[in-house]
Amino acid sequence: MDGHVNASSSSRSGAGADGSGLSGAAERLERPPKRTQQRGNYGSNNQDQTDAAVLAVPSVAVRGSSASRPSRLSGGGGGGGGAGPPPNETEEDQGLKYGAQHVIKLFVPVSLCMLLVVATINSISFYSSTDVYLLYTPFHELSPEPSVKFWNALANSLILMSVVVVMTILLIVLYKKRCYRIIHGWLILSSFMLLFIFTYLYLEELLRAYNVPMDYPTALLFMWNFGVAGMMSIHWQGPLRLQQGYLIFVAALMALVFIKYLPEWTAWAVLAAISIWDLIAVLTPRGPLRILVETAQERNEQIFPALIYSSTVIYTLMGTHYTPQQSAEPAVTSSPSSSNSTTTTRATQNSLASPEAAVASSSSRSGNTRTHPHQNQRDDSNVMAAEAEAAGFTQEWSDNLNDRVARRQIEVQSTQSGNAQRSNEYRTVTAPDQAPADAQEERGIKLGLGDFIFYSVLVGKASSYGDWTTTIACFVAILIGLCLTLLLLAVWRKALPALPISITFGLIFCFATSAVVKPFMENLSAKQVFI
Amino acid sequence: MEKRVHAAAIWLLMLLHGAAFAQGERTRDKMYQPIVGAGCFRRLNGTHQTGCSSTHAGSVGVLHLINVEADLEFLLASPPSPPYAPMIPPHLFTRRNLLRLIEAGPSNISVVLLINKPEKMKQFSHELNCPNQYSSLNNSETCDASNPATSWNPWGTGLLHEDFPFPIYYIADTEEISKLEKCFLKFNNFNYETHALRSLCAIEVKSFMSAAVSSEVCIRRTRFINNLSGSKYCDPLEGRNVYATVYPRNVSSVEAEETELAITSEKFILVTCRLDTASMFDGVGLGAMDSLVGLSILTQVAHLLRELLPPQSSLPDNRRNVLFVTFNGESYDYIGSQRFVYDVERFAFPKSSARRNLITFDNIEFMLDIGTLDDIANIKLHALSGTPLAQKLLQQLNNYAQSPRYGFNLNIQSEMSYHIPPTSAQSFLRRDPKFPALILNAKPANKYYHSIYDDADNVVFNYGNTSQDFTLLPDVGDTKNFKADSLQMKVRNVSSIVAMALYETLTGKEYTGSKVANPVLADEFFYCFLLSADCPLFKAASYPGSPKGLPMPPMRYVSVLGGPQESSGWTYRVLGYLLSQKQPKIPKDNCTILPLHYFAGFNGVGECRLTTQNYSSALSPAFLIDDYDWRSGNYSTWTESTWSLFSARIFLRPSNVHQVTTLSVGIVVLIVSFCVVYIISSRSEVLFEDLPASNAALFG
Amino acid sequence: MTLPEFFGCTFIAFGPPFALFVFTIANDPLRIIILIAAAFFWLLSLLLSSLLWFAMIPLRDVLAFGVFFSVVFQECFRYIIYRILRSTEQGLQAVAEDTRVTDNKHILSYVSGLGFGIISGMFALVNVLADMSGPGTMGLQSGTELFFVTSAAQALSIILLHTFWSVIFFNACDTNNYLHIAYVVGSHLFVSLLTLLNASELYTATLLTNYIITILTGLLAFRVAGGTSRSFKKFVTCQ
């Protein structure tokens, strides 16, 4: 077993050196068994198994069929193309299908978050007026001149973005130096701030907005329970719904903070800038987020600073659907990438979903020789894990489930933070998880909380002008953008930035609606004309 | 990113440009019509809250015009469609009527509108009979509210110190009033029995006050450590006293070392008056008679003394000086003077940044307080006891007042008893009854004391607009075409008398010159403070080319920290200008460091002057003392509640019948549609039978 | 506060579409996505017509012009949606969890029509509804108290009409039934132009006509979707 893994890893690095062709071929080789497995699952009409099988696919289908993808994309995305899906792409259809479900699973929390922000903006005037400013926005746009405001906004967003970049780099350095305690302390502190101080502020303003008197013992009791429950469910363990609820609330709170403290034009500029930064950070070969992903992959660890919302749903079914996967395992272990992904996930609960293969290929593409020793190391651990599994680990595995979930939560979600400079780490959509064996647990689609935050900032800012048509237009545009992103995700199968498309759509529709559509609609509705 | 921002900017620009001619009309613009006016707001002291507040969402009431008192009966005897909003003219805005409205309860009366129809008004003062009663000398003789003869404001209703359960909104503009009346006549003023069945014209007033109960409570809430958002519930009333000396004081020899500031050996005659006024409504209220006359006399006296007195070195006692102080916040339990006394007692006046030697009570020779001079022909000199000092000054004053040489023809009487008017001197006397305080005050004759109607008409002020140099002193015979009984001449006379008496006190010699105060200065002064801050006097007292004042009178309410503080600012400049010495040799460029200050001057060319004026804080010591006992009554505890906005708008309030019908139709539609859709979707295969079985599922 | 009026009108306008959404859309993720996509395309059409209206400065006050082009654009986008949905049908078939979506073509048209309708109704009514939640009602300077109720009823008819139109339109495109296409475009134009009369408060005329057209269109859509009087009888008699 040991020798086998070593060989496979060396063949892999060789492929990286030679170019993508070899590794692509190697990956294709492993497809047939997986396909059959997956077919079997699908045929059994069990949805969870289907999911698991589909999740296994991405790890092998990274670049192999990229040529045919665009047409697939346009067809599925409603872009107007006419071609039907190529016959060899059925597995991606499954990806999409299951995407549809997951799109909704993201739509709901995103909508809830935006709803919360919009409702707050419209009912609590505290959040819609900016009188205090963040340290990072030294220009306050007080001049009536549009040109001055424009430059202020530009300068503010540049400062803010450079802070974001600097903090990201700082984080990478900390992470590379393995200063986990510092990072954890930082993250716990910031989540503590959000859950206690900012929540208290919110409560205070809420009570004030509705003129409800509340005595301090009640308020403190409530705050204590709310905050502690939040810290527990976010950092340790708790019911999934509760955790999701807390994450949505925290994101909404953060969005409100941005809306409250950023000057008006700066907020728009920051939205635009952050989505571009998102694009760079996730997609460029040396983008900070990508480096983080790679480092984490090398270390067999959680990708560290991602506070992500996970739509993972079914815990209870894990044990029962595990067996078929297990039986498939021996066949799969012969292929390096799948065994990697299996065990990596097994060992580290890697939930950030940048597919193994995608990372591996990208790192090999960029000629990153560092991967080699790590690869070995990882494979070693893989082997151990695989051995454990082969020894009938199933029962214990499901027994340990809760612990591992908790660990994942600690590692993943502890990154929430209350300050602006860290917001960049919040986003990154992740593909339906690649880990076949752990699929039941990990298959949920994941969306960085940063995306929640900035979507909500956009919609909240739009609604602060008091025009509901603009708000609705932004909302629809963002959802469609998210939909497209997820579609691309299903097609490309690698971590994608979720902001650019949605924010672009949102900005366009926000300004277009408030400038052009709004007067038109107001004219119509004042005269009760319906179109 | 730039590109994106650029695009955003272009869109915004388009929006701005488009807005000019493509702005659609929101439905609410058709539904609502804003009404401009001034709101009554809430003030709190150590124990109570006074004033008014709307409900949190805004108080709504059906308009009802009150022409005669009988109209009120309709509202008070179970009206058909409550709550109502009576529109009351000032002559019916009486204590009795208001108390009846309060009694009717907020379910019947939700808003009260005061409309500016003063034709039948005889009096309008809502201050107490004894203003500042609880911070004055604790003596029944000082003021007796039950006895109009000895009270200081016999017309007062005390409504200013009532707590109203509804907002009171004052509408001054006749156009706005006619809007309201038109709406009332069109929708409400017929068929009163069917009010409940039809839509009625109603008004919504939003003036929610965030503070409640008392200053103690709201200050505690504001200061509380858990108040994370830093939101304020109330602010202490706070302003600035303005003081100036007739002779410049030497810069303290010790270099700005706070603790080592020496106590001066100078001797001061304190001439004081009050700076502020009060009224029930926000931003309205000039206090023409109740405090502005006193202030104008003080400035005139200051100017006259500045021009008449010889250099300080040639005085018999060259340590003598005159300190003019205008106290702010005096309407609210003597905030300014209490603070002044507090500071002087604690060796903190002037503050160290002024870099002048400290003044203590030992340095104060005596105090001449100019109170309210309602009837200038009937001035009395008040003092607690008939000290020789008082007798001497009275004699000096009368000497000039009755002197045929000047023809002022005034007789200043005296009253040496505990019947002391409610002026700043009370704070000094409260500390030490033996303090040599003399008060010039007239018999109360102001029927509009502390009200919105104490304006230019109340003091019969007609602007002369002479365009003459008000800084020159005219001869006594030169009346500048002002009538002898005009306000300008009265002020000229009194201030000349006071200035001459002080001249005699300082120099020890009788004043024999013929120069008297300039009525043009009084004319300009009143014009600035009563009609428009964009006026020659303010312009002359500003830096050349500085922005013009607003074409409206400056606000004279003490307000809070961060408030406009217009009145103290202008007073500071005017006193600085009138009490300064021209320094023709110093060029403009060197004239930047106080006490040198560059003024525009009368003709606007600019002149460098050596000034003496300064500010001192007028924040009640109650807010400085830790663990102050709010109920002790030692110091003023007035605070003003914060509010987010005053707004009022009229609209049609739909009848309950209409609302209930709409709602029930909606609910019926909702329920029916749920049922129908559920039935259709559950049996869709039957309904769309033509399709193949597998396809028969239009509705999931 | 006239919150009762607000809720009443909301229920009138959006009660039926909400019921449709709950019972027929919400269960299927794909339908939700198509619904939102349709709403997005309606937004695009509105954006285009607004741009045109915005650019035609002299014609801004002539609402009939804007209405006409808006209808044209909406129908164009309805056709575009049709093309897109039909061209991705196979893909959808593979993707759909619930095979009925693709087996019954009318479901796609119904869903996209409802998406059109809901967003159109929302855009027409949402600001009016927001204004309604204040303490007042219409009629101070102009307008009548009936303004809100009629607006809500009108919006409901438009939402239902859009749904029916899409069913008819998609089917007509499939079967090259130009008469039906003409009917859809014509009735849409007619209804929209008819509502211009609302400005002069001829509510009975407009509402009555609109609801007659709505019922007629509904019947036509019913026929198109495979319903017959026989099936209706069966349906009613619970067989």
C-alpha cells in the first residue's frame, strides 16, 4: 500500500512536470469505475447516494473535458445557446441537477440575510444614517461636489482595500508560520465582539426604534444566552439550523455595520473593489486565497480563514449511506487523486471545497515543487486512514461523527470576524464537496459569509433610498448572479469567487433602476397604469 | 475598479440630471402635504419633565378648528371620531383650556395646534408667575405666585412647566394655516355625526422625545456604560457667557501654568445682564422685552464707558476696571450666573487658557445687574438692604436721570427689600446675602414674557435704518430723528444714565460732557437681534469679508452643547468690537493673535483693535459635580430631550369602515385562493386530462 | 395607521400568486430558479423600455408611448425565454429532479409566466403598498379612496394575465399558432392601454373589462393546457 501510494504520487508529480496531458489521462483512467459506481447509486433512486456519487465526480473531471464546457454552460445557464449536452457529460448533468437543489439551499439563507438587513434598514434609522466613520475611511464625503465625493470614495476604497490586502497577507504569513493560536484567538475575539457587543448594539437600537423599554437584567440575560449559544454553535457544536441561523445573523450584522459606517459613495466603491479583489484573490495563480487553499491542502488541514455557510443538511443519514461508498473504496484507492481526496477529507475534515485535483493541477501547472514532499506526507496519512477504513472503521466513524463535525466547525467557522480588514476571507464559493466518502457530511454547497455580507450591503444600501423597486431589482439580480456563479461552479468544478457576477448585476440594476426605471414606474403607478 | 466606480459615478450623475426633469411622483406625495411649523419639546429638571412629545410613530388627530371656546365643547364631549387635533388661536390657548384638553386624554385629543392668529390675543405668557422661583432667594417676600402684585410675571400661566401628553405644534405661516383651514372646511366641517363613517382631514405630528422622567434618569441613561451606540437621551442646557472689560487686562505674568495663576489685585465693577430667553416652541421666541432690552443697554453702557473713560492709569485708583458679563441660560434657573459664581468661588475664573489673573469675590467691588426693563420710565434700583453703596449709586443715577442738562426726565426709585426680581444677581445673593448686588429692574409689564410673541411689536420697535455711523457718540440734543418715546431713545437715555453714574464712580468726578449714547447703535442692535442677522452692526463686528449672517434673527435660546449658539457668538463679536481700542499702527497681517483682532468696522474697510472679550462656560455646575443630588435644588438641572425630527403633515385619514372592508376583502381573497389552488393542484390530473398520464401534472 | 388597508391590499394583489407559489413552485428547486430567471428577464425588458422612455424626453409625458413599447419589449422577452427554455429543454430534462417539469411543457410556461406576473405586479404595486402603510389614504388633493383597492385588484389581474399569456404563448410558439400569439400580444396591449383610463378614475370600466379579459384568457390557457369542459365537469363533480 505504501509503495503504491508513493508511486502514484510520483506519477502525479511527473504529470505536473510534463504538462497537463498526462495527469489528464491518468485522471480519465479512473473515470470508468467511478462512473459505474455513480450510475449504480443513481439507479437506486436514493438521493443521498446520488449526491455522494456526483460529488465524487469533480475530482476527476477538472480539465479533461474543458473543451466542451462552454456550450454546456450556455445551454444550462439559459444564455441562449442551443446545443444539447454532449453525451459524455452526463455526470455534469447530475452536478447541475443537484445544483438546482443546492442553489435553493443557498437562495434561502442569502434571501433571509438580505431580508434581515433590508428590514433593519427600513425600521431602524440608526443604521441608515452615517455620522461616525471607520478608521479606514478618512474622507467623509462631506463636500456637495460630486467630483470631490468621487475622489473621496475612490481614496477610501483604495485604503480599505489595501488594508484588506495587508491583513490577508498577514494572515497568510501567520498561517504559514503555523501561528494558529494567534489566529484562533483573533477569530474568537472577533466573533465574540460580533455576538456580544454588536448584537447588544443592535438590540439597543431595535428597542429604541420600537420604543420598547427593557430592564437591564432581562437584556443581559438575553444577551448572555444569545451570545453564549452563538459562540457554542459557531465554534464548538450545535444544531445545524441554529448554527446557520447564527451565521446568517452575524453576516447581516456585519453588513449593517458596513452600511452604517461607510460613507455613501465609498460603500458603492468598496462593493465594486471587493468583487474585483475577490476575482483576483481566488482565481489568479498566486492569489492570496488560492495560496491559502494550497497551503492548507499541503498540510492536510482545514483551509483556514474561511467563515463559510454550509448547506450541509443530513447528519442522520450518514451512517446508513456509508456502506456503498466503503465498498467502492478499494477500487478507488488505486487512483491517487481520489484516494487523496478521500483520506484527506477523512483525516482533516477539509470542508473548503476547492477540489483536490483542481488544486493539484494548478499547483503542478505553476510548477510548484513544494507539493511533492507534502504529497508524500499526505499520502502517508491517507494510507493510515485508508487502512483504518479497510479495517471496518465504519461504526466508529459514524460514532465519531459529532466530534469531527465539531472540529470542522471550529476550524472553519472560527474565522468569523468583526472587522473590515478581514472580510476578504469570507468569500469563496466552494464546489459541492469532492470527498466521496465523507460526502454525506460534506456534500453541502458552501458560500463564504463575506458573500452574504456584501450581497446584503448592496441590497441594504439600495433599500436605504426608500425605493422598493430598486431593492427588488437588486435582489433578483443578485440571486440570478449567484445562480450563474453556481452554474459556472458546476461546470468548472473549482472554487470560484461568488461576488463578481452578483455584485456586477446588482450594481447595474441598482443604479439603472433608481435612475431610469424608478421614474418610469412611478409615473405608471401614480396613474395606475399597468404593463 | 476605477472603471467600475466611474461607471457608478456616471450612473449617479445621470440620476442627478434625470431627477431634475424625470422625477416620478410617489403616491405618498399625493397623499400627504407637509405643514411647516415649530414644535414644543421636552425639557427636564431634577425631578420632572415638562413640555410635550408625540407618540413614537407620530400623533395623528382629526383637524378641528376652534374659533370660540364653545367649539372646544364638541371635542370634550365624546367626539364621534377621535382622536382630534384642535387648532387653537392664541387667545384661547389658556391654562384652563389646555388643562381640559389634557384631561380629555390622548385618546380624544392627540395633537394641539397653535395657529398664529393673534388678533384677539391680550396676553400670552406661559412662564410661571415667579420665574426661577426655586433657584432664587428662598424668601416668601421675593416672589409670591398667589399675589399678582408681588409676583414678577402676573400674566404667566405656567404652561411652560406643564407636561403635556400630546404634541403642541405652532404654525406661524398664514399660508400653512389656510391650508389647514381649507382641508378642515372641505372634509370635516359638516355633518359631524357621520365623522366616523367618512375619511377626515387629519394631521400627523412627529416630535418624539427620547428623554423621560427627569434629568437624573436621562443623564444616567446617557452616561451608562452599556450605552454602546453613544446615543443621547438628553443634553444639559449649555451655552457660553460672554464677558469683557472696559480696560484691557494684563496678560498673566506666569506662563499659562494653571495652578500658579495669581489672584489679581484689580478691583472690578461687575455689570451684568442676561443673554438668553425662552419660549415653548423650538426656534421661535426672540425675548425682545424680557431680555434684549437689558442686553442692549449693557452694550450701550459698555460702548459709552469705553469712549468716555480716561486711560486706566489716570483713574484715581488705577486698579479699577469694569467687567461686563452677559449670562446665558438665565431663563432656566440661572445657569450662567450659577456657573460664574461657582467658578469664581473655586478660583477658576477666568479659565486658564485666557492667561489672565484670577478674579475672586474679593476683587468685585459691587455688581450692577440690569434686569428686565419692561417699562423704561419706571425703573427701580433693587437691593437686599439699603447699604451706603446702594444709596450712593441711586443718588448718582438720579442725579443724571433728572438732570435738566440732559433732559432724560427719569426718576429711578429704589426698593431695598427681599422683593428682588428674578435676575442673575439672585445667584450671587444666594451664595452670600451680603454680596453688594444692585439690580436695575422695572415693574413687570410684559404680557408676553418668555413667549413667541415677545417680538419687535411687543417693544414697538421700528427700524430707523439711518445708515449712520453708530460708533460715534452724538451730542445730547442730537436725536437722529428718533422720537422721544421710541425704543431707541429710551435705551439711549437709560444707558447714558447708567454709564454716567459708573463714570462718576470710577473717576470720582461728575460727568459733565454732552456726549450721550447713540440711539443709532440701539437701532442697529435691535434690528440685528429682532429682524435680521444680516445687518450693519454684525457686519462691522465681524472679520472683513466673512460670511453674512442669515436674514433672520439669531436664536436666543440657550440650547445645548453643539447648538447654534448664535446669540452668544454675535454678542461676543459686538461686545468685542464696541469695547475695543483701535490700533491704527498695527497692520492687518500682525493683527491675528488675541487680544488683537481684526474687525470689518462700520465702513467695512477693516481695522485692527485691541479687544478684551472672552467666553466662559454656561453649563450648570450640577453636571460637573460627581454624585450631585439632583433634588437638592442647589444648581440648575435643566436638560433638553433629544429628538430626531419635527414634522407635520396633513392627509385624509380613512374611516374604520373603509379599513375593515379592505382588510376583510383581502383576507377572503387570500383564503379563497389558497383553497382553490390547493384543490386544483391536488387534482390537476383530473382537470388536465387530455394530456398523457405522465404529463398530467401542470400543478406540482 | 392604516395597516389594515396595507394588509388588505397586499392580500388582494399577492394572495393568489402566493398560493400558487406555495403549492406549485416552492417544492421544486428548478421551478424556483426558473421563476426567478423569468423575473430577471422581465426586469431586463422593463429596463429596456424605461431606457427608451427615458431617452425620448419629449414623449415622457405621453405614457401611452412608454406603455406600448414596454408591452412590445415584454413580449419580445417572453419569446426569448421561450427560446431559451426550449433550447435547454434536454438539459433540463437531465437536470430535473421532478421529471414532470420537462414532460409537461406547460409547467415551464406556467412557471415563467408566473415569474413575469409576480415581478410585474411587484414593481407596479410595491411602492404604493409602502406608501399605504402610513397613517393616511388617498384623496387629499386628488384621487379617491378607492385608489389602493383598485390598484391591488388591477395588479392581481395583471399577475394572472401574465401567467395565462405565457401558457398560451409558449404553446402557440410550439404549434406555430399565430392567432394565439397575436391574441397574447393584442390583449396585453389592450389591457395595458386600457389602464390608462384609470387616471380619470373610470375604475368600473377598466376593472370590469380587465377581469373579463382575464377570465377569457384563463379559459383559453385552460384549453391550451389540456383542459376541456368534460374534464372540468369531472373535476367539479369530484370524479
